Amino acid sequence: MTDRVGQRDTSGFAIFTLMMVALFVGLGVWQLQRRVEEHALIAALNERLAAAPVPLPDPSQWPALTVEKEEFRRVSFAATYESRLDAMVYSSGSTIRSDISGPGTWAFLPARLSSVETVAVNAGFVPNTTQNRDMQDRAVAQLITGKPVAMTGYIRFPVAAGVLTPNVEHDKRMWFARDHLEMARALGWEEVAPFYIDLETPVPANGIPKPGPLQVHLPDDHMRYAIIWFSLAGSLLIAFVVWLRGSLPAPHDFGFSPRATKSGRSDG
């Protein structure tokens, strides 16, 4: 009875071990696949960023634009900044602008195309350690000239606030997520394009707000995670082998007796 119970325990633990090893190996392989996909994405995005700017898509095409095909597309167009309330978006730095560091705000404001449609433009970074509304107002005021401006920038899509994102500070008109659609609703920009523009040029005479070129630096941790999963699989397999060797019965447990000598006495 004890032997049968031990065999069932061993078989059950072996099945559990194999299932966990297969799971960990599968997760490791999945991370390697994700790494290949992410490298392809980085290459595609860098190709878009380095490409010559193309005209802004016609408004009739806007509903069909997708993040996968259009994010970071470099475009050129002419638009007139509107004399409407602008929005601040808090920033503690940037992963796509190597020239930006420290806390500040991005200046978002509406610009009207010659075809009368409105596009939200991130006109650039304002060094604004205290998120001072007056500082942003002074930076934005110089942009409102009532004249068309030739702009070059990148198509970006809104990012909605998450569960942990701080609430909008309406008194400062400050957001903590780049959701230009929500800004448009709150600030009365009327209907805007489903994307916004991260401005590259022109740069104001005093450099503030500071637009600039983008660089994609996506985190590449998949190889590290794959190694962790493969290591867990190997460690679990080794632990099972050690446990199995320790749980096997000794030879005398199978009824073996020490080898007897010809004299009839055991060697022991």
C-alpha cells in the first residue's frame, strides 16, 4: 500500500513538473517571438521618422487612419494657430526626445487648416518645473499671429488616461495624458482630427515652446525575460531530478540481501 501511494505521489509530482517546465519554456519562446516583433516595429518606426515628410492626409482619409500604419508618420502642412485656450500636458522627461529632461509641460493648442478642419498641435516643450500656467501662457502667446505657419511634424494618436493617471487640473488646464480629444471637448476646440501633431519645426525665435525631432527608444527587455523563464524551467527540472533521486528506495527496500560468501556467511 505504501509503495502504491509513493508511486502515485511521484507520478503526480512528475506530471506537475512537466506541466510547469512546458509553461516556462513556452513563456520563454513567446518572449523571443515578442523580441523579433518589437525589433521589426522599431525598424519600421525609425524608417518613418527618417523619411522625408509627406503632405498631411486629406480629411476624407482621417477616419481610416490607424496607429499601426500612421503613428510617427512625418508630415508637412500649413495651419494657423487659433486664439483659443491651450492645454498643458505634464512631463517629467521624454523617451522619444533626447533633448528633453526634467519636469515641464507640453503646449497643446488647436490649429486650423486652409480646408477649415482643426488639428491639435503639440507645439513643444516648456521648461516649467512648477507647472505655472502664466509661464505657459507667455510661451504660447507668441505663436498666435493669425497667419498660416508652415509646419513639419509627426502624426500621433491620443493616449487615454489610465486608472493611476492623476485627474485633470482644470484650473491650470493641465492634463497628465496626451488625450487631445478630451482636451478639445473640455476647452471648446470643436471637432478636431483623430490624431495630433508632434511638431518638429518651426522653432520659435526664443526656442520656447521647444519642438524637435523624435527618436524611438522602445524598451527591449524580452531577451532578459526569456532567460528568466528558461532558467526557471531548468531549475525546476533539476529540482525534480534531485527530489526523485532522494525519494527512490534503497536497494535493500526491494528485498535484496547482502551477497553471501561460499561459506554461507554474508560479506558483511
